[in-house]
Amino acid sequence: MPELFVNQYRDYFQREVLKEHEYSIDEIEKAITILTKDSKCVFLKDDKTCAIYNDRPQPCRDFGHGIGDMECHRVAPSGRIRNPEEVKRALKRLQKADNVAGDSDIVKKVSGIQYKFI
């Protein structure tokens, strides 16, 4: 998640954070991958609802809509938070599926961040 987003919503964390991995998206923007004790989204409440639902990032809004087998690029199907390399691979898979669907904006711009695909 973008660093500014994480810092803005830190008070809404619902789970114990074991580790935060900061990495650069580009020369200007940084992002943070958050690893929780149970490997689930830090904003997921015990009742399985989102603590920041109204302000959730675009990937969370898009999840489960559109392409039939669309996956979350940040969270594996098991609920484990993906590391930065896994995120890149998931984004490439989504871009490939997106190109087939003909709508390239879904993947290229995620949470206001422009991703560069290699």
C-alpha cells in the first residue's frame, strides 16, 4: 500500500503487525507491505468486515469485479500478504488478463500509483 495511505490509516489497524517492509515504487513514491501475525489484511476486522471500507484503496474496490478470476495483487488466496516480488508477478498476471479484456486502466493505475511493467 502507498506509504501515505498506510500512515493516514494507521489508527484503523485491526491486527498485530509483525513487520513492515518499505520499498520504492518509483523515484518519488514509497509503499509498505504489512505482515500481520495471522497474515491477513491489517484492516480486516474480526467480523470479516473492513475497518476502512468507505476509504479502501482501489484494488480492494476492484477485487471480485470484472474479470472472472481476478485476484488481489497484495493478498494471496490463502490470506497471506504477498512480498514485493509476488506483488509484481500478480500485477503482471492481472495486466495480461486486463489486456485480453481490453481495459488497461484497471491494473496500470492502482491506488493512484502508476505501475511500470517490465
